[in-house]
Amino acid sequence: MDPTVDGEPRCTSTVGIGEASRRLGIAPSAVRFYEREGLLGPVPQRGGRRRYDDEALRRLAFVAMAREMGLDLAAIRSVLDPEPGGWAAAVDVQIARLDERIARMRRTRDVLAQGRDCPESDPLRECPNLRGALDSLLARGPGDPPDGAAGGPFGTRR
């Protein structure tokens, strides 16, 4: 590593696609796909092989993390390459989407726990709490709110 550039540590070493994918726990084909989709920018090659520097690895780490959380490529792109001055707004949109997803997952977890704790032999058919939660989900119309009372336990369907 060079000591610093503009006060920031700078790495002069790079890694190949195999090492990059190993570090991130994703397949090399996924790395190449993210490149083709423009999420990495141009990746330099040495000896005909891709070489990833720290900046590219950080972008890949962000993409891998975001994909694991269920963000689609358009959402990831909006954060990685926001409109000028739009970083905070792009991130806020994704945080709100993740918060909605977390709320749906918590409601789902609660319903599953109720079913698990039900003394009936077939909770899906016989547990009144579980059946009520599922019936609420079925009764809700497409535009109804996702709250537990009027919108069922799971929130908006996606």
C-alpha cells in the first residue's frame, strides 16, 4: 500500500475474479454479470484477466449485500450511481423499502410463532389465531393498507 493519497490509504494491489468472489461469497459468474450490468464500471485487465482494486471490491461488496437484502439491480444502481446530489435521497428510498420489508417479516414471524405455539394438531386448519391472520390476508383487497388489523399480517404482497 502507498501510505496515503489525499489523507486516505491507497491500495496498489489488485485481486483476480476468483479471489474477489471468494471474499464476497458470490460466484464468479455473478461478478461478471454485475460488470455487464454496469454496476462496477470498467475493470482493468492484466494479462487478459480481470483485476479488482479496493474501490471495485467495495462496490461489489455493496452489490452483494444489497442483493442479499432483496434489492433489485435498478435499486442498487440508483444508490451506486445517483443523480447529482441524490445520494441521500436514493439511500432514503431504499431504507424505507427495507423498513417495510422488515415490518412484513416481523408480522410473518409473529404469525408463525402463534402457529407453532398453538396446541392444535394441525394449526393451519385448527388454530383460530393462525386461521384468523391468514383469513385477514385473504380478505384484503389489493389497495388495502398493510397494517395488522385491516391489512393482514404480511403487508403488501410483492
